[in-house]
Amino acid sequence: MSGSRRDDATRLRVAIDARPTQPGFLGHEGRGIGRYAVELVAALARRADLSMELWYQQGLELPAAGVPAGASTRMLPRLPLPMRDRLSSQITVPLAMRATRADLVHVLAHTDAPAWPSARSVVTVHDLILELFPHLYAGSHSALHRVARGLEARALAGARVLVADSASTRDDLVRLHGLPPERIRVAHLAVSERFKPPAAAEVAALRQRLALPERFVLYVGGIDARKNVATLVDAFGQAQRRGLPPDVALVLAGRFEHAAEWPALRERAAALGEAFRPVGFVGDADLPALLGSATVFAFPSLYEGFGLPPLEAMACGTAVVSSSAGSLAEVVGDAAVVAAPDDPAAFADAILRLVADPEQAAALAARGRARAATFTWDACAAATVEAYRMCRAG
């Protein structure tokens, strides 16, 4: 047998539910699950020890980056039914699982996983937010919510191996679902290579386009209750009353103008006066320049399964103040100021210190860049392949 044939025989054959990479699939594109899916598939495609069959949904565009070279594809039929994308996870994905000749199937989010998967399945769990904080979400007492959580619990129980974004999520799985920790492999997420300190010209152009001040505290993300942005608004107000220079602004970036929480948050922030600067959605191309131009990046979330935004800010060379909740302390380590999410005074203290002491902020930013560099998508892919080998051996 030739060397190439021997190599082919030892390569893992992996089928991946790549629907989260497609624009229009359950709103994943551009958000945490969609970005994870795109980056992981690209990192796995760079490896020589596996071959990939990528499953896409008919009727939706393929990912902007296209299908990785060397990967084969399977098109799943799109059901002519209400909630067709969600129903596809329970109907067409299990059928494809039974038909594939791959060694295993990887579903990239447990909320998309079939309740009765094949015995050769790996499922990624990003977080258990809907179980931990149901009271923060409308409809959490509905029958539909209970059915969805029940299907997810069944999917978790049926998967041979689970991949968790963090040790925090792994521990939640053990505690809430009684799953044995040996069935769970932690694969930390990572920062895309495009997140790096921006060039001065990029910062100047973005500053002019968004009318950004020279110094500002930045938050990027959603404003749903879990994100706890009201605490940041209160913290900034406290910092103002305690002597924060009047030229320092609080900048919010994200798709929040149509969020149900926006009117109340805007009213709460009225006390900040002209220092409150909501700039709306900022596209991926401009995000590194925005993160890198901030004086401080603040992230007060009540819970994250991983928490990419503070790590991305660190990679862009900005000092970070982060909540300690969920996985965040695990992710930022000693390279950020960490505060309890229910302690606006602690956030105010950190903002005041970092604004008043540029040398301290620069030293923290340098630690942040070094820490962010340790989180790579190739390392995430390597840990994921270990989960694949666990699944095949199991």
C-alpha cells in the first residue's frame, strides 16, 4: 500500500453540520455561534489528519468565504414548514446522520442538535444561558420553551462526546445535567488574526466617520438583560460624579436601536448627558479599529459561555474591565481588571484608575495582548480533533 493510501486510511472522516456558517440560518451569522462555526471549519480544513463533509441547507447562501478546498458537501432539504430551520435539526439532520459514511458527525451548537442523534455524534455546547437565566427571556414559561429545553437535554444525553467552550460551561453541564466530565472536552474559542492593534490611519478615519472622541469607554454587543449594560451606565455615572474628566465618553456599539430594552436604557443614560454616545452597529471590517481606539473596554455581562469581545479588545491593545461571571474570569485571567457584575462601584473604580493612569492602562493592555495571543483557532481545532478521537474510540 502506498504512503498516501495509508495516510487516507488513518484520517478521520468527519461530517460537520455547517448550517451555522450560512447567512439566514437562525440568525447565527455574525454572532458568536456563526463566528465559531466559520473559524473552526477553516482551522479544521488546514489539518492533514481529517477529511470533512460539510452539511449545508438548501435555499440558503453558502458562507461568504466559500467551501474550504478539499471538503465535500451534502445539501440538506429545506422543509416547507413553519420553523423549518429548527425542524430540520430534528428531521433532516438525523436522516443525514444515518446515511453518512463518516466516522462521526459534529453539530456545532447544542441548540441545533437533534434530540435523537446517531451514536457517533459530537455536539458543541457554547453555554446554558437559557437554563441558568430563564427569567431574563420573554416566553421562558411557555410550552415552546419547555419543549425546546427538553429536546436540548435529550441531545446532550445522546451525544457520545460534548465539546464545551470553557471549563465554566463544562462545569455547568456536569452540575445541571449530571453528565460525566470525562465525556466533555474543553476547546477554548479564539481570536481571529484580524484583531490586532489598528494603524493610526484606520483609527483616524473611523473616529471621523463615527464622530468619536479622543478618549472613551467602549462596550460592544447586545443590550438584552443578560448583558447587564445598565450596570455599566450606572458605573459610568458614578465615575463622572467622582471626577472622571468631562471629555471621556461612554460609547455603545451594537444592534440595539430596535431592542425592547433600548428605550429604558436610553432613558437611564440620559443622566450622562453628551458623554453618552450610542453609535449603533459597527461592521466586522471596522471592529478592530473601534476596539483599538478605545481608552477602556468594559464588559459587565452576567454570564458568558466564553466571552469573545473582551478577548478581542485585548488583542487590539486595549485595557479591559470585565465581569467575573461565567467563563469571563477564566478567559481574561490576570490580563484585565475583573469585577463582580453587580458591583457598579468596582467598575467605576477601574474606569477612573485606567483613565487617570495611562501607564497602568498600557501595562494592562500589553498583558492582554500576550494573553489573547494564546487563544488560537488552530488550538481550538486541535482540542476538537481530540474530541473526535474520543468519539471514534468510544
